[in-house]
Amino acid sequence: MTFRPPAAPDLASPWRTDARAALQQEARAFAHDVVLPVADELDPQKGEMPREVVEQMAAAGWFGLTVPAASGGLGLGVFEYCLVSEELARAWLSVASILARGQGLGTQVHDPARKAELLRRSAQGDWIGAIALSEPTAGSDLAGVQTRAVRDGDDWVLTGHKRWAGNALAADFVEVLARVREPEEGEPRSAGLEPFLVVKERGTFPDGMTGTPIDKIGYHGFLTWDLELDGVRVPDSDRLAGLYGDAGAGADSGGFAAVQRGLNIARVHTAARAVGVARAAVEDSTAYLQEREQFGHPLSDFQALRFALADMAADVDQARAYWQQVAHLLDEGVPCERESAMVKLQATEMAVRVTGQAMQLHGGNGYTTERRVERYWRDARLTTIFEGTSEIQRRIISDRLLPRA
Ligand SMILES: Cc1cc2nc3c(=O)[nH]c(=O)nc-3n(C[C@H](O)[C@H](O)[C@H](O)COP(=O)(O)OP(=O)(O)OC[C@H]3O[C@@H](n4cnc5c(N)ncnc54)[C@H](O)[C@@H]3O)c2cc1C
């Protein structure tokens, strides 16, 4: 209704290539033609994204953007992964998020032949998962995870309570972070935490796992689950060497360290998604200021509103330039823990500010479900909370600036 994709590529960064610009255009057209109408229809119903949308993304190869070409993926980097994600988030945040459930997630098994098979499936969008790190009493403090994994013969038996596992029912597997032992003296509290692969059928939960959907105020498109684990059996072969896929994560080191590396990629990915949502707010506001008249003039004649829009657009472009820089550094193999925290903090806080301002520019119409701007505002609000809150990003950054008592 109000959004027209710009005809020319706007990837004007030092990292622009023709291939990247073409990928961006492909994702932008898909977001506009396929995702946006679906979001408009299903978001008000708190509906889930249709299987066909996922299948079209799979056919485009996007679940394997960062999977090596030799393993059946597109063999691209964090940069391209974020580039596509910004475009998808422009239409619906959750559709950009589902991409993160491919990219080699759930393939870090030790057996090389099985790993190769799972990577191939991941790249094809035929191995789409859910991530269950958080718990009712362990959110920001992930080292406080209490779910237990106890060895029993060739299996591990998982018992505990997970919260916030997005896409868990629809997934082919759930990656569960569990404690296999207590930390020894001198070790960090995170010692003894290991990721496990719980393989399942799509649309059901495995034996020992029950799920209850959490009623959210936004981020519709997939359901988010509270999971009870009561004796879920996992073969030892499904104890994972790392939580995330290979995407820019470097060599395996297993356990919590691998989780941290994966989080750096997840944070720049969240920044790109936040930029997509904020860009949507700018684009819709640009149209609305020209469409709506007051005092005999289009709103776009009022300098205060023009300047507000200018600030919003400048904020979005600045955040985009920063995610592109950090994604580039991650692709170069730079660890980027501080930078990932900074870009996540800056881009998501920006998205909250910009979508709130967009609502203001829409006046009363912005505070209705008749306009998309309320969806952008609800979805942007989440981005400062998940993948580590703004306070946790500030903590990571300040710990690198200041000694801790
Ligand atoms: C919609 C949604 C989807 C999610 N999806 C997933 C998922 O798929 N998988 C998954 O594992 N998790 C998921 N999460 C969980 C998410 O990562 C956590 O909600 C987030 O890390 C915050 O944890 P918490 O909610 O327990 O808040 P808490 O940790 O309880 O924090 C409460 C407040 O205290 C602040 N705080 C906490 N510790 C400190 C500190 N040391 N210093 C300063 N401030 C602090 C926080 O910033 C926050 O403001 C999702 C969450 C939501 C809401």
C-alpha cells in the first residue's frame, strides 16, 4: 500500500559488489511481493508464516547462505546473510529470523558423514531448528542454566525447563543447552554447559518434551515456546561440538565458547534485522507525510516533520553502515565481541526510537491496527531484549573499557 521498493540498488558501501547488489534486489522483491502481503494478513491474527514462504526461501538457497558451497550452500558470508535479512525484516521480522534456524545450525555433530548430510539438509532448508538456551531463571545470565544432562548408557537424559524457544514445534530439531557437570574450582560458572541436539518430527514434540506457546505482543510469524523437558533421551552422538553452524565461527572449540562466537554473529544479524524494521518505518512515514493533509497542506510541508524524518533516515543509514562494517570484520575472521555488542545496542535502540517517531508522525492513525507502523513498533521493541538485552551489550562493552572490581 505505502511501500514501493526503490528501483535502484542502494547498497552503496565500500563492500558493494554486483553480486551483493543483485542478491539484495532479489531479497527486496521477495519481501515486497511475497512477505509483506502475508505479514499484513497474518500478523493481526498472530498467525504463523506459511510453509510456502519458507519453501520459497529454501528454493532461493537462503537457508544455506553461509554454508560452504562444498557442503551444498551458497558459500557466502555474514555480510550476505545480514543483507538478505535486512530486506526480509523490512517486511516481517520473523521471516528474517527463521533464516537463522538454517545456516548450519544443528549440524555440529562429531560424525563427519552425518555432519555433511545435516549441512546439506540445512543448506536446502530441510533442517530448520529451534534454539533453547534461555530458562525461566536464566536469561541474561546464561551461565545459570539449570537443565541437566545425565549420562545413561549410550544416551544422555535431559531434564529441565526452557523458555522462549522460537519455532520449537515446527522445527526439525531443538538445540538445548544443558549442564553435564558442575564447574570445578577456578573454572567459570559456564564450565560444564554443553549443547545437545534433540531431533524431532515437525509439528510434534518428542517423548519427554511438552510445549506451551507464549502469548507475545509482537514478533508473530512463528510461535515462541515454553518447554518442559522430563527425561528427553539424546544419543551421545547428538552431543554437539558447538551451538551454531560454521558461519564465520572459526574452528570448533565446543561448549560455551562456541555459543559466545555464535552470539556475535547473532548480534550483528539482529542489528541488520532492526535496521530492516526501522527502514520500514521511514519508508511508510515518507509516504504518509505526503498523503496526509492538515491546515490545507500535506504534512510534508511542515519543517518540524521533515526534520524528524531526516533524523530517522540518518539514524537508519548510520546503523546500516555499522552492521555492514561489523559483518565484514566477522567475515575476515576478526572476533568482534565488542563491535557485535556495540552494533546490536546501537541498531536496536535506534529501531525503537525510529519506529516510535514514525508512530508520532502518523498521529492517531499510527495508533491503530489499520497501519503497519504499529507492527514495526511492536517488533522493534523486541530487538533491544532478545539476543542479549541492551544492558547486557553495555556490560560487554564497558567490561572492555573499564577494569571490573
Ligand atoms: C520474543 C522472544 C523470543 C526469544 N527467543 C529466544 C529463543 O529462540 N531462544 C532462546 O534461548 N531465548 C530466546 N529469548 C530469550 C531472550 O534471549 C531473553 O529474554 C533475554 O536474553 C533476556 O533475558 P530475560 O528475559 O530472562 O531477562 P532478565 O535476564 O531477567 O533481565 C531483566 C532485566 O534486567 C536487566 N539485567 C539483567 N542482568 C543485568 C546486569 N548484570 N546488569 C544490568 N542489567 C541487567 C536486563 O537487561 C533486563 O532489563 C527470546 C525472548 C523473547 C522475548
